Amino acid sequence: MWQRVQTLYLAISTILIAVMLFSNEAVCLGSDGAVADAIRFTDKVSHLIMLIIILLLNFMALTIVKHRVFQMRTAVLAAIITLALQIWIVLDYFSIHEVYVFKLPAIFPVVCIILDVLAARAILADQLLVESSGSLRKSRAERRKGRK
């Protein structure tokens, strides 16, 4: 399971989303440069729900390795919901007061989208490889039957 590249992509994406649950989205700096106030990703219920859904979808895609088509669809769905979360974070950026500074975890969804799409492409490549090898086996079996 861990030797496949898509598993590593999905694991990194899952870890990044889990880190977002425990990190700050933005901080308000005081006049002396110290952190006066912080906004967490979990402060807004909508962000919390989206983070949990993305985390569950990534975990499902990470653990279901026998059903490649379902795994690929789950990774793509996680990427789409992560895109919606990133758009929401960008809208927050433009609507929040100027005293707040956004932190590095605010761009984690972009990295997760890229990793989920790369994982979906690798899963598709594996599925196509399995299907092509299956058709080769069928054609060999049919040729053997024709010789007898």
C-alpha cells in the first residue's frame, strides 16, 4: 500500500488538513508586534465542517485501495471541496480587517488540491494498467483455446 505514489500524495494531503484543524488562520498583531488576537480555522463552523469532510474523504481514499475507481472519485471530490474551502479563505482574506495577517496554513488547501489531483491521476494510471493487462490475459487465453 505505501509503495504506491498516490498513497503518499493522499497521506501528505491528509496530514496537511489535520494540521489546519489545530492551527491559526490569521493573527492580529498589536502595536508592539506581539500577537494580540488569533482566528483559528475551527472558529467558523462552516470551515470546521468542510475540514472534517475533507479529512474523512482523504482518509477514505487513503484506506480503500482495492476499489481504485471509488478511490479516484473520492480523491477528486476531496479536491473539489478543498477548492471551495480555499475560495472561502480567500474571500475571508478580502473581507477581514487589515490588522490581521494570514498565516502559512491558509495556503495548505492549494497544496492539498494539487496532491489530490496528482493522486487521482496516479490511481487512474494504475486502473488503466490493470485493465490493459487483463485484456492481454483474455486475448492470450482466447488464442490458446483456438489452437486446441
